[in-house]
Amino acid sequence: MDSSNFIVSARKYRPMTFESVVGQSHVTDTLKNAIARGQLAHAFLFCGPRGVGKTTCARIFAKTINCLTPTAEGDACGQCESCRSFNEGRSFSIHELDAASNNSVENIRDLTDQVRVPPQVGQYSVYIIDEVHMLSQAAFNAFLKTLEEPPHHAIFILATTEKHKIPATILSRCQIYDFNRIRIEDTVSYLKHIAGKEGVQFDDESLHLIARKADGGMRDALSMFDKAVSFCGGNLTFKEVAETLNVLDYDTYFGITQYILAGDYKSALLLFDDVLKKGFSGQTFMSGLASHFRDLLMCKDPSTLPLLETTGSVLERYKQQSAVCDINTLFSGISLLGALDGGFRTATNQRLHVELGLMKLCGMEQKKSPDVSAPALPPLIRQEAPVTPAQPAPQPQPVQAPVAPQTAAQPAATPQPATQPSVVAPRPSAPAQPTPAANAPRKSIFGGGSIAAIISGTATSTSENEEATVTYYDPESESKITAGRETFISELAGEFPRLSYALKSMKVTGHTISAVVMTDLLREDILRHSPEITTILQRTCGIEGGIILDITVTKDKSTTLPIKSEDKVKFLTKENPELLNLIKELDLNIE
């Protein structure tokens, strides 16, 4: 580019005819037909996003209707006195106003006085009012009468980016034209045209990046093009354009997706740290990753492949990575990233907010394909596991007394304390599935496993029709929990007061915490907050392995609690006969 008399591309290559307007054919064709048929309205409203050609179309329209010798195609000739005065900026027939700085009633009164003066050259006096939504309510009211019944030579063209802020009384007096965002393909094509005129070399990925960053605005795209040319010189490359526009390149998202698919949360966190060191925000990273997952999802089916707005080698990389991605993983990832983005602004620690999201994403894949290189931990079979009498034990078992038939009043068997020898046995190949009792309590189990599985809430739980869950725990769990019991209850009370009161009377047996509650609602509440309870317990007691929460409900629905004072005394003395002797000794009169 010639730096001696440099003009930005947005001004230098501003369209001068309807055909040169990019991506708005539905507007330009309608305006051309109206001019050809002589069916011109007295007021137009051009609305749409910034940089899509609203003011440009208004200028072309004003120039064309005042041209003294229009062409056969209906365009301005560019040679008559009206066209030359417009091109040179000295036309008295076309007036441009900025409503942002002329938004008072006095400004509108000056405009209505000026409207009465007929044009000196041409047939119409055209008034282009930009950002018309900035007018005050009083100014809109003063403008109503003139806008509805202007002189025959006056035409108003109102332009705005916020159509919803314009009063309905103004909208009803105008022909409304909605401008669209310019498609990426159209923007890339126009950038190629300009690069060819300026002698700039480029690759397709760099122009696609500029077009995507512009988000449908041609003026923004041309400004970014000028900036990229200033940084890169006469040869635009994807890496340099991404650097100058402060955009994360494709390699970052392809890399983080590989770590997520492998369940490698450590590498994912390190890559996110590199992103932060480059100056990008966590929200930018999450938004880009969600878009990357969306593009991978579009590659899963040939019918949606055209929705992927990229070409060349990048498209091939998307196809390759999409082939190894599970569609459920992509759906879950997009949903999770959307939730993270919604809570990002209100998060106290925004970096941790994103890191937890990455660990959850890695945890989803880790659950489906666990790390085979992790050291195998000795499984411990829970006591509830069915044991076939004819099945020989592969290892010596501790001698146990014969088990008497269990009646309905006896409690269910609980795991042995950690001080007894651990029962280690392989899972039976075809264990008999016992029929559980109808009122058998469900238990929430959170194994040790990886940190990603714990954080993502993917720890397995025992259902009523599955085999007993195999879990691993510290043999000294019972003593650790007993020692840190008060600290655990105190910290739990700060976050869940109601649950801490219910767990004050908990019993500890090995790695199992048993508690009895009065209502099903309280039991469900404890099980729903099992991950938080387990996390607090592990932190306060120094437990590294899994914890089993055994919550049961004991509520005799046939018993009616007493209401009267004498009934209360009878109820209490029945439960504790010594209370009756105390009443007699103190000579109490219970009314």
C-alpha cells in the first residue's frame, strides 16, 4: 500500500453502486425496482448490525434518485453535475445528520425548517439521519408531523442499530428494511478482491479468521485486514494474523480436546495456564472451546457439514478429530461449557471456575475409559455381597460363628471394623442375585479413584439390582473419623446446619458411616449432598479412600406423638421408667 496518501480500506473501497454492496441483495434489489418504477416512499428505515452497509446503501440510493442521466441498469451515471457534487462532498441536495449529537427538540425544529427549501440540483432533498434511536422522546414527537407529511421533494432515510428503541409511531410512518449480517463466505470473497488490488499475499485460513472475528460486519473486517497487513507486511499467514488479532488459534482447541478425550486433566490444566499467560481471559477460552465442540458436532453428519464455516486443511483436521469423538461427549461438553459461561461472571475465583470445568470434562472420558496404567488397588468385598455356599474361597477366610436366621426386627449386616482381617476375594463369575427387601435402604458410595471422577460426580453408586460395589479404603479409617468427628460436624454445620444435626449421632464402622433419620426427605437431602459431605469428611479427618454413607429411616407411623401434658408424661415414663421415680421424689404436679 502507498503510505504517502493512505486511506483505510473501509473508506477507500466503500461501494459506489448497488451491485458492489456485499451480502444485502434483498435490500438493493428492492430499492432498484422502486427507483425504476418511480414508487419511492417518503421515509425509509434501515436497521441492522453495525458495519453491514446501512449508511452506504442510503448514500447510493440518494445519489441514484438525484442522478440527471441514470444508466439503463438504473444506477447513477457518475458524470452529471449531481453525481459529481455528491462525489466531491459539496452536494446541497443530500444532507447527513448524526442523531447522537443532534438529539434535541431544537435540532429537529431546525431540520423541519430546512425541509421546506427545495433542492438546487436534482429532484429530491434527501435527509440521512444516522443512529436515529438516539433522539429524545420529545424530539421524536416533534418529528412526527414532518415525517408523516413532508414536502414532495423531501425523502428521509433513518438508520439505526437498535430498532427496538424507536417508537411505534415512527416505525409506522417508514418503509422498514432489515439488513443481515454478512456471511463469512461473502466477507472472504470481498477480502480476496481487495487483497488482489493491493498486491497482498494471503492464505485462506487467515482471511477466514478475519471474517469470523468480524462477526458479520464488513467495516470491522476491513479494519482488521488493514491491521493484519500492517503487522504481517505483504504476506498474511494464519499464525501471524491470529497473533495480531489476539485470537486463540485452532491448535489450542485441537490440543485441549485431545487431552479431554484422553482424560488427561493435568495436561489440560497446564495448557489452560499457557492460555492465561498469553493474556486471554477464561471466558474467551470457554467460549472458543464451546464453539470448537459445536464445529466437531457439525462434522458428525454430512448434512450438517456445510454449517462448519471453514475450509482447507482446518476442515480436514475437524473431520479427523470428530471421527474419534463420541456424540454424547460433545453434547455433554457443550452443555457443561454453557453452564460454566453463565456462572463465570459471578464466580469468586474465575480461574478455579474454569479449571473445575476442565476437570469435569476430562472426568467424563475417564469414566468411560479408565487409565489402565494406574496401579491396581486390592478390592475389598462388602459384607452385603452375596456368597454362594458352594463357591470355594480362593483365600483363607476368618472363622465365623454360624449365622442365625435374621428376623424382621434385626438390623441389616454391617461391614466389619477395620481392626479385623480384611476379606479379600475375587468377584464371582456368576453370583446369585438376591432379591432385596422392599424397604432396603439405598446407600451412596464414593470411591477413592481419581480427582476428576470425584469432582465430576461420576463416582458409582450401588443400585438395588446390581452387584455390590468394590471399593478401596484406608484400614485406619475408623480411628481417623472418630478422632476428627467433632471437627467434621463443626465444619459441616457451617455449610449444612440441618444435615450436621442429623449426622451428630452417626456411628462409624470401618469406612462406613451409619445414621438414622426420621424422614425420607431428610435422607434424600443427605444423599443429594453426599459429594460435599464426603469432601468435608476427607479434609477434616485425613481420609484418602472411599466413604460409604448408610442412611436409614426409622419412623413408626403407627405411633402418634402426644399433645397433652399428661400424655407426654406417660409417653416419656414408658420409655424411661426412672423418670417416674424422679417425679415422685420431687413431688411434681404435672397438669
